[in-house]
Amino acid sequence: MATLLKGLQCTPSPVRLATCGSLQVLEHARSVTFPWAFPLQAPSRIVRVLDARRFSAGRSGGRLVIVRAEANGGEEVGKGERFTVTTPLYYVNAAPHMGSAYPTIAADALARFHRLQGRDVNFITGTDEHGEKIALAAAAKGRAPKEHCDAVAAEYQLLWKELGIAYDKFIRTTDGDHEVLVAEFYKRVEEKGDIYQAKYEGLYCINCEEYKDEDELLEDLCCPIHRKPCEARKEDNYFFALSKYQQPLEDLLSSNPDFVRPSFRMNEVKGWVKEGLRDFSISRAAVEWGIPVPTDPKQTIYVWFDALLGYISALLAEGKEPNLANATARGWPASVHIIGKDILRFHAVYWPAMLMSAGLPLPEAVFGHGFLTKDGLKMGKSLGNTIEPRDLVSRFGPDAVRYYFLKETEFGKDGDFSEGRFIDIINAHLANTIGNLLNRTLGLLKKNCDATIPSDSISIPEDNSMRVLATESVNKAVAHYSELDFSSACELILGIAHAGNLYMNDKAPWSLFKQGGSAAEDAAQDLTVILEAVRIMAVALSPVVPELCSRIYSQLGYTEADFKSISWEDTRWGGLKRGQVMADAQPIFQRLEDPNAPEVQNSPAKSGGKKNEGKKKKSSVKQKADSAIANASAS
């Protein structure tokens, strides 16, 4: 890609994007990445780079991520183009837990971001409903497998609704059309000569639905993921000739460094492939609850050879004949599969090889996120140590849950949950930093300007510190969202509110209003500056906390329809117009109470205590704001 870009014009906009630099930046970048916003054919169409972001910059250049570019027809690359994001298809052996909610929240935030960018998004989630583990779970509850699947799938759909997950398709692998596509896919691979019959003997983990090598197991032959003993099994199966794709997979990984993200996950995948690929069983003789093998109905198709096809069958348009041609014509290949690191091998090794065999395009990227942990162990239904997401949502609301897990955990790495920290972060960021800024600004506007914006926000000088900060922050947030770096995106956008609080304290508009005359006019302009920055922040943070941002927009005098029609273009400075009437100030986010917090004993304050406390608070706000400005200005 660097070769394709050499010689292209690189033009930052007049409002300093501070991310693209010049042609020299492109020439000295170690590699250039088009994020999943851009299809693979994009480089040949680009004639002008509008905005880019350098990562890991150093003497040798670093990696450059292009986030905005102009095509040879003058249109912006990416707009109107399809973007398909998938979550795993969740196994319905038990109710959903926070470990399954986490990647779904991330996928929803990514989908919302790309919708704001003007792309035609396909956001796919759903349930994986076949296999031995499902049959056993159903039997334990005295239910037939399909009845059990219906009940648990409904629980997933209810949780997604409560979390504000705006998916486009919820696919179930028991859907009739899906089963037809799986059978067609199996036949294609078989006709390619990549399926054969053989006997298999080994150690089997029911929870993984996978045979294990003894050297990868723990003491007493326990699965390292589920901490339960594996069973010795011997049966006649059908196998997929994965070993035939050793070289094609090596070529894929070496020529496409961003196929697996983050980069350290790519290293894991390369390690697995380098060890040598072995054929794997794709049928089960002893499992009745599954899709029958087309050429041998006595056996059922291995759950992974079935479930992975759900990403394609989900794209089949309603009313279309169920076949691979119709399904892949609408949004395939996937732009990114978001999956847990425990199923990385299936998505980054098995799945590409299966698609190569069937002659279908490969997904553009696989992103393996880390585990959410509790007491140092992965949360999982099989381990019985889960956090109930519906409980969190009912107690704290969907925005608190969405924000905490995307902001406080670097997506791609493991993160541990603490309810005390959860409450502290949400109160500090959403209730205090953002909520209080909006509340006190609206209060001053109502008291002194009849709750009406006194001047067009576009008239604010371009070198105004808040205007510069807001513009730079949202432009850099584009790269972070594109890279699935939700934590950094949140940090940048929150920095606008930190800086807004400092701006308010420094300008002291309450004092200027008392002076009257030109001082009062300056104060009114300062309120316009802060409210415009808050408006921009609401648009930019809406992929993460949509309900909160909708409430902010409402208080800024916009309708629900106005908020639903926003795009990323609305992060540009100049949205608030003179004469716009603000709503009465209301708390946009109620502070959370920690039931385990110790009671504070009332005691006489030491002399000067309140005064000193005020100084500490002001100092804290200033430090956070200064940090926000520094982070946003860094290249």
C-alpha cells in the first residue's frame, strides 16, 4: 500500500487536523493501513489523502492509518459503501453473561460509528444452537433441544434490547435457510476433494466441542479454558483437509499484516500455523442434535463447520432463494469479525481455509478481544463465575455498562471488573465531568440569556482554544474508532468536557455577567463556546453512550428526530445557531450509589477545611483539563 500511496497529494484541512502531515510522512511510514472503513480496492481509487493518523511513531516512521480520503471522482472514499461487522454466534447452553455482552457492545459501538460515517452497515449477531453441549443443557432442564434454544435465544435478544444493541440481523443456526446454506457449503468443499472419512481417537472437551492434544491440557487432563477433564473418544468421522492450506494461510498472514488484530494476536496465529496444520474432524457420529451430513445422515456436521456459516447466511435477503450466491452478494466479505481470543484459531485459521476451499472471499479482518475476568479467571458459563449483565443494566442503566467496559478496558486485552471502580468511574466521567458541565452552563444561559443561544457558534474565532481542542479531538477519535480503540476514543472525547470545565472556571462568566456591557457579551459568547463543544462531544460519544447523548441533544433544544439524523459531519464546529432555545437544565445522568461504601461520619471541619477542599477540586479539574489538551494536541 505504501507504494500505491507514493506521490499522492496529502492535504490537511485549514482547521489543523495535525495527523496527516505531508508527503514525507507517507514516504517514511513503515506501513500504511486502510482501516475497515475502506474496501480492499480503495487504494487504487484514492487521489488525495484528507486525514490520517500515525501510530507508534518513531525514528523509523511508524504505522499510518488513513481515515479520510478522496476518490478520483471527487467523492469521499467509504461513504455509502458497505461495512459488515459480526459478533460471535453465542452458544445457547446457558443464559448470556457479561463475557458475551462485552463484544456485542463493542460491535454495536463500531456499527454506530460507521453509520455516522455514512456507510451501509450490516451488524450481525446471533446464536449457535447445535451440538452435544446444547443437547446436554436442554436435557438437564427437562426440555427438548429446540425448546431450549428458543428460550435462551430470546434471553439474548432481550438483553441486547436492554443494552441498546442496534443489530441488523439476529441469526440462529437452527433457521431453515441457514441449514440449506451449510449443506451447500459442505458439498462445495467435498467436491473440491477436501473432505474425507477416517477414524479418530483422542481427548475431547465437550465445552469447547473440540479434540485436544494432551500436551495442551492441565493436570488430570483438564481443559485449560474450562478447567474440566476431557474425555477419551474414538469414532469414525469426516475430516477437512486443513493441511492442504498450509502455504495459502502462511501467504495470507505474511501479505496481510492487519488480517488479525491486535498485532500480538497475529503473532499467536502465525505460531499455530508455523507448527504445522493438521486436518480436523468436521462431523460427529454420536451427536444427534445438529445438521445432518448431506452424504451421510447418520452423522451431524461439527458445530464450528456449521456456526461459522452463520455470518454468511445472516446476509441472505428476505424472500431470496437460500443459496451461497444470494447470501454473499449482500455485504460479504465481512469487514471485521469481533471474537474472543479463545475462538481465534477457528476464525483466523479454520475459517479462512474453509472459505478458500469453497471458493468464497475471505473476511477482511479478525479482531480477537481479551477476556473479562473476575478473581483472575475468565468469566464463563462453564466456570459459573459470571457477572449478570441484566442485573448491571437494571441497577445502573445501559449507558453506564456500555461506557465502563469500553472506556476502562483496552479492547484486545484482558480487563477485570470491580463494582466499586465501576461506580467511581461512571460518577466521575458521566455524572460529574459531562453532566455538571452541561447543567451549570444551561443554568447560566437561562439566568442571563433567557435560555437562548446569543450568537452563531460558527462566529467563534477559529483559534479559540475550545474550538481547536474539540476539532482536533473528534478528528483523532475517527482513527481510534476505526482501530477499535474505544478506550482512547472515549478519553479524547471526555477531554473536551474536562477542558470545558476549565474554560468555564477560567472565564468565570457569572462574574462577567455582573459587570454588564461588553463583559456580559463576552460571557454570553463563552457559554456558546461551551455548549457547542458539548454538542460536538454528544455526537462523537454517541456510538458508546447513545441514550446519554440523546438526552444531551434534547437539553440543547433539539428534537429526537434531530438526534436520530445526526452524522459524523455534525462533529464540525458551527452547529448551534443564534436564537436556538435550550431546555431547562436537568441531570442527564444520576449519580450511582455504592451500597458497599462505608458511611461518612460527620465531624467538625478544621479551620479552612472547606477552602482548602475547594482549592483541591479546582486543581484536580485543571490537571485533568491540561492533560486532555496535551493528549489531544499530541501527534
